[in-house]
Amino acid sequence: MTTLRLILGDQLNPEHSWFSAHDDNAVYVLMEVRQETDYVRHHAQKIIAIFAAMRDFARQLRLSGHRVHYLGIDDPANRQSLTANLDVLLVQYSSCAFEYQAPDEWRLDQQLAEYASQLAIPGRMVDSEHFYSRRDEAAELFGERKQWLMEHFYRQMRMRHGVLMAGNGKPLGGQWNFDHENRKPWPGLPREPADWRSEHDHSALWENIRQSGVSSFGEPSAACFRWPLNRAEALQQLDDFIAEALPSFGDFQDALTYRAWRLFHSLLSFALNTKMLNPREVVGRAVDAHAAGHVPLAAAEGFIRQILGWREYVRGVYWANMPGYPAQNFFAHLRPLPSWFWTGETKMRCLAHALGQSLEHAYAHHIQRLMVIGNFALLAGLNPVEVHGWYLGVYIDAFEWVELPNTVGMSQFADGGKLATKPYVSSAAYIDRMGDYCKGCDYDKKARVGSLACPFNALYWDFFARNSQRLATNPRLAMVYRQLARMSPGDLQAVQARADQIGRSIEPL
Ligand SMILES: Cc1cc2nc3c(=O)[nH]c(=O)nc-3n(C[C@H](O)[C@H](O)[C@H](O)COP(=O)(O)OP(=O)(O)OC[C@H]3O[C@@H](n4cnc5c(N)ncnc54)[C@H](O)[C@@H]3O)c2cc1C
């Protein structure tokens, strides 16, 4: 008689209490299933990285003496759905109980809860032991409030967990947030840290995946494939980040450049989201680096805010708004994604770089995701459901609980402003100010009208003009609407005509 314990592909945490003692009656099950490769079309590197990390995790569990059943994607016994496989395995192992760790995605949570409830044996969900907060903690904090301010949640988290606190309920350095110091363009120095992550040869696994008929897109090649496949590699990456990149993280957090692909960002989201790393240890390392005088407070705080603040907060937003969140469409945007989202081939240099890099590395940093790709999608009125599908498929770290609130809420304002206090949109001026994307672009960053005018400019003013009923009363947009009011009717008409023409012929942009 055994207990069957299911481990999902984003639950690769060797520190989980399940593994603290050997239990000969426990059988750990990991499965590569079409159910998980096919719910959206994924970047090749994302499928490879998750399967390779799962294989490594199973290997390490076996090495430390645990019983493991692993179903590969091409295993003839694989029924390609979690529950269909569980049906067989529960019988095969004469199981008297079924256990699983709390899934982070609503669809898996539903599927497994339903499955466990209809079993004749006890089925139990246990904590994944990963996050700082409970699924419903943000909902509890915000209650009925219409707007959920991240900053409010973040301060509560700082206090509750005693992170960067001065000891008298006050934040270290007398300030909760150093965001205003984190907005510099990158002049080229200090140099972007070298990519110290190890390369992996995944050709055999990729062949397996391809032959199994899994559809994907993006660049699978070994030259770019350096995602950590186990905790040891993730810890090494964390060490390197703290030593080499964190000191400059704050300064250039919002910078945009075609001369560097990750700047001083950590690239830790894959390791965090698959739970190889625990957020507490990552935050703890940043706190220690600051205490040791290695990292300025603004850099440590800026980094910690992303993990202790944003990451936990968006998870709370997700659970409070499911299952209806993916269908939100405040602006009723319905335009399909242009084909160049899948090729990066557009004359707009900022988009060509941010999209091209996403397709090559399965990665773009936050400001590329938000202020280049997401900015264009919102201004151009792309359908948020399609935008969500694209983001969920393309990024190495994309799991719905974190991707959806970022895309639908923060980036597309499709929830009407529950998460963001105003739409994150800009004209070419912001993109130009934050870096060098506009240099050498075919489009004129200053012009609003004419076939060579940067499309962001006309789209920006047109967006605010056509949404004035929805947005003009927002106090954070008062200045935008004052500027719009000063535009002559003729100028506005010309801008709207240009925006209309862009919308009708988006493909050749
Ligand atoms: C439209 C859009 C979609 C996004 N989709 C995802 C996604 O699918 N998965 C994902 O993990 N992040 C997502 N983000 C948030 C953020 O862009 C990524 O976490 C970050 O770029 C990952 O790179 P990094 O590890 O180098 O991050 P760093 O810049 O080094 O930040 C450190 C860590 O902070 C956390 N973090 C930073 N910003 C956020 C945020 N807004 N929300 C949650 N966690 C955050 C991540 O765990 C990240 O690893 C998205 C952002 C936008 C605007």
C-alpha cells in the first residue's frame, strides 16, 4: 500500500518537507503530458526547460533514495493527461492515499480538487511551502476596495516579515520605496555582466518533444539555452547575480537598450516560478548584500520590492479574480495580433528588438514587456485575450498566476484599473528617454503624422481621445487630458486619421 504524491512541473522544490524524511510507502510521480504542453502554444525553450528540470529533479530524488515514477512525453504508457495517468498509477501502486501540492494555476487547482474529491481513497492537498503569503491574503487585506494598491500590500509585507525595517516600525533609510532613483537610461557602463549560466545540451530531449508532435515556436538552440535545470545551478545564478548585477539593478531597472538583452536583471524568474529557489532566500541574500555594504539600499529595495511586493501581490490578484479574469476587456479591444509578434519583423526598432529577443531567449525584461510590447498592444487595441495567450506562451517564466495579472491587469488595463492606477502607455518620448531604441529607427520619434511618424505617437493621443469617457476623470491622467485639450481640432483630426490608418494596416508597420 502506497501514498501517491504528484509533483507538477513548477513544483521542483527539493527542500519541501515531503522530502525531509524517507518514506518507503511514498511514490513520487512526475509526468510530461500533452495536457500541459498544449493548453497554449509555448516557446520551445519553455517546454525543454521544464521537462529537463523535471527529469533532473526525478534523478536527484532517486539518488537520495526516494521512489519515483516518471512518465516521459513519448512513453507508450503515457495517457497524456494528469488524471488519466493517475487513474492507472493509483491502481498500479495499490495506493491507499493521493496527495498533491497546492497548484498555482486555477485550472490545475480545479482539476485536481475535483479528481481528489471523487476518489474512493483519501485525497489531500498540501501547502507548496513556497510563497510568503496565502492565496487569499491580498483579498483579505484589500476587502471591498475598488483599487488594490501594490504599495499598500508591499508595506504590510515588509512589516510582517521584518524585511529592510529599521526596528521601530519605520523602513530602513526612512523611505519605503526608492522607485524615483531607479529610472536611469543605461549609458553603456558599467558593462552588462557576462552570461555566467551553464549551457545545456538538450538535443535528445528536443527530438523527443518534436517527435511526440508537440507544437511550439521560438528558438530552441543550445547557444541560447542556459536556464538553470536544478537548485544547484539556480543557487549559482543567484550568487552571481548578487555579486555582479544587483549593485546596478536599481539604477537601470527601467532602462531600454538594443546593446544588452538583460542589463542588470536577475534572470531568476524561471528558477523562482518552478520553486527551485525560495523567495525568502532570494530576498534574504539581497538584504545581506546591503547590510554588508556591497549593494546600495535603493538597489536592494528595488529588487526586493519585485519579489516581496509585486510577485506576492499579483498572486493575490489572480486568486481573487479567477476564473473570470482572462475574459476581462475594459476597452473592448478586438484587433488580432499582427503576425510579426511571431517573427519580430517590424520596422519599429524597439518592437523588433524586444520581440526578437523574446523569440530568441524566451525572455524579455520587465520594461520591454510593459513599456514596449504591452504598450504597443494596448495603444493599438489588440485583443487582450490574444495578448495574454502570447505572453503565456512566449516567456520562460510564464505561469498563469503571475502572467495573467501582469498582462491583463498591469499591461492592458483590461480589468478597468483594479491593479494599475492608470494605463501604462507612452508615446515615443518615454521610449526614447529610457534608452537608445529610437536611434537609427526608420520612424521619426518626434513626428505624430505622416507615414514615417513613429506609430506610438498617433496611437498614444488617439487612445486617450477615444477613451476620454472612461479615463478623463482619473486624477493621474489630468495632465494628459489638459495637453489633449490644448491640441487644435485640426491636429487632433490628423492624429486620429494617422492612428486609424495604422490600425487598418498594422502588418506592414
Ligand atoms: C505583460 C507582462 C507579463 C509578465 N509575465 C510574467 C510571467 O509570466 N512570469 C513572471 O514571473 N513574471 C512576469 N512578468 C513580470 C516581470 O516582467 C518578470 O518577472 C521579469 O521580467 C522576470 O525577469 P527577471 O527574473 O530577470 O526579473 P528581475 O527584474 O530581476 O526581478 C526579480 C524578480 O522579481 C519578480 N518580479 C519582478 N516583477 C514582477 C512582476 N511585475 N510580477 C511578478 N513578479 C515580478 C520576478 O520573480 C523576478 O524574477 C510580466 C510582466 C509584464 C509587464
